Amino acid sequence: MSIEGQRVVIIGGSSGIGLGVALHARAAGAHVTIGGRTVERLQAASRALGEVDVVTVDIGDQASVEAVFAPIDHVDHVVICAGTVGPSPVLGSNIEALRAVVEQRLWGAVYTVRAAAPKMQGGSITFTSGGVAARPRVGAAITTAALGAVEALTLALALELAPTRVNCVTPGLVATPLHGSGPAAEARLAERARTLPAGRVGTPDDLALVYLMLMNNPYLTGEVIHIDGGGRYI
């Protein structure tokens, strides 16, 4: 199966993992639309990608998500990489900040499916979760709950949306702008890399290969794919 000539929409495609997916999808000959919140990042991504459609979107806003898909007649593949990261302890957090985590991570996925699925005949939708879904950390309770819900949603929608395939990628530690830049950030990543069975942290290219595989394989649905360098075992 090939995605050449197909329409791929990537929410959160202006940087990090989403940009890596966009680069690989373009190289495979797909027509790519990327969405993100920051105009400057979208412009930089557009220059890196070449011929792509670019749209600003807030995944936590239903109308904003619907506007991404409104002008598109047909969609083959949807990838969601957008969402809040950061502390989300139940105690001591502003309740609106906690609501925003769920709004972006869980309801954003729902908004995207409702806008995209009516324009799909087969193809695939791929969500993004995270390692804390199965391995919680102190101070990340709501993020854990929201990402765990996304993984559960994946399984249910694989049945509800068939023959459109629904899967989820759960990354471990990946070197993206979310982890900062400069010597201090590089030192933190290097220290973490020494603890991983893979011996290094992941890259957006590593992750992009998994998203492309999920687009290309017509027999894969209802799966949560972990790509974490073995981090969940240590």
C-alpha cells in the first residue's frame, strides 16, 4: 500500500514529531495539510516541507478544528500530534489548567474525528499518547488520565469507524523542541539516554516511520504502538 497522491492531515504538524511525520509523508508523495497554533512555526515548517497546505488550529476548540476540514472534500489519513505537556497534579493546580489538558488531549481527538471521519472512506486515523499513560509520574495525574483515555478511545473507535483504521502511537523520550535546546537540554537527554535499553533517545524520524507504517498497513487497526527505546521496562 502506498500513500502517494493521498491526502494526509496532521494536527500538530509544525514541529517535533508532527513535522517529522509531515516530512516523511511528503517524501512518500502525499498531499499534506499541517495545522498548528503558532504562525511562525507553521511558516518555518512550510519552508522546510515545500508544497503543503498550512492552517492555524487550536485543537482544544471545536470550531477551530472543524475549520481545518471544512474546505477539504476527501481525507485519507489523519494524524494528531498536538496537545498540552507539563505538570498536571490534581492538588495545587488551577482547575481550568487541568480542564485544558483534557480538552486538548481527549476532546481534541474527539473534535478531530467528528470533523474528519465523514470525509473518509477507509484510510487511517492515528492518535498520539505518551509514556505516562501506563507509567504515571508524580505531578502528572491529569495528563496520565487524559492519555489513558485516548488509548482506550483508540480501541473503541477502531470498531465504530471501520473500515477506517484507528491506531495510537505512544512515544517515550524523543528529542523535540518540547525538551528545550542548548547544552543543558542536551546533557539531560544524554543522561536519560544512558538508562534506556536502546542506548539513545528517540528522534522525530524514528517516530515518523511508525506513523507512516500505520498509514500504509491495511491490516493494522485498534493498536497502541509503543516506541520508547525500551523505557517502559526500566
